[in-house]
Amino acid sequence: MNIKIICFGKLDKKFFIESFNEYANRISKYVNFQVIQLKEEYQKEDIVNKNINSDLLIEKLKWFSDHEIICMDVNSKNYSTEEFTSIIETNKNLKQAKIVFIIGPSDGYSDKFLELNYKKVSFGNITLPHQLFRVILAEQIYRAFKIINNEKYHK
Ligand SMILES: C[S@@+](CC[C@H](N)C(=O)[O-])C[C@H]1O[C@@H](n2cnc3c(N)ncnc32)[C@H](O)[C@@H]1O
């Protein structure tokens, strides 16, 4: 099974890098795990940045047309950990299963991107900064594998 995160920018704080790497290493024991970092445009007007960055995502996703695409979006349906786990569980027995999780640009997704109607998941009605969110997403992916495999993990 392959799981990828497509996101913008690099982690630049030691505590985020260390936390993310810890979960990435743990996830790698279950699946091939990869992070694809896009360079975010942020120097123009918000609406222009939003369109440029969303177009970058659209282009990148053309490489992954054989993947299940899950778009992390604070403005969408809230998923519990168990509901999130079921997305992965549905695929786990498929050796060729491929999932891409998208962490979006700072200015949000463009209408053109949203019209592509990818499955959307929110982890709650709070907007988290993208670097912190990357760590939280990795922790939830790791937690999902612990649940799927009936392994002990702190509650
Ligand atoms: C700083 S947020 C961007 C928020 C942006 N203003 C918007 O409304 O989409 C960057 C990314 O982090 C992710 N994110 C942050 N908080 C989230 C949450 N509670 N649930 C799901 N995704 C979240 C989303 O992928 C979002 O696109």
C-alpha cells in the first residue's frame, strides 16, 4: 500500500520536523509513505495566490490519477478518528492501494479545484497552521494503522 501527502512548503521548525519524522518512521512500518512538497506562491493578492497554488495542485494530481485522492479541508464534513480510519481500512488489503492526502494552500482552494469534487475531510472546525496540520495528519494516519491492526496505542 502507498500513502502520500501532497502539501506546500517545507517544515522549518525543529519541533515540527522531529515530530513529523517520528510519525513518518512509524507509518513506514506499515506502508510506503512519501511526502511531496510544492512551492507555494504567496507574494501576490490572496485570490491570485489561491488560483496559482490550486492550479499547481491540479497539475500535480494528474500524476496520481490511479490514487484515491483525499482533500483535507476545514470547511468540509468532520471525520472522527474511526471514520478517518475506515478510509484507509477500505484499501488496506489491496496491495496496489494508493491514497494521496492533500494539505491545501494558505489561501484556500480555488473554485476550479473544488469543482473537481475530490473527497473532503475535516478534522474539526478549527483552522490549523499547515506545518502543525502536517504533524497531526501523520499522527492520525499512524493511529489509523494501530486501530486497523488492533495494536495497543495510548488512548
Ligand atoms: C492554514 S490552512 C488553510 C486555511 C484556508 N484559509 C482555508 O480556508 O482552506 C492550510 C491547510 O491545512 C489543512 N487544515 C487545517 N486545519 C484543518 C482542519 N481542521 N481540518 C482539515 N484540514 C485542515 C487544510 O488542508 C488546509 O488547506
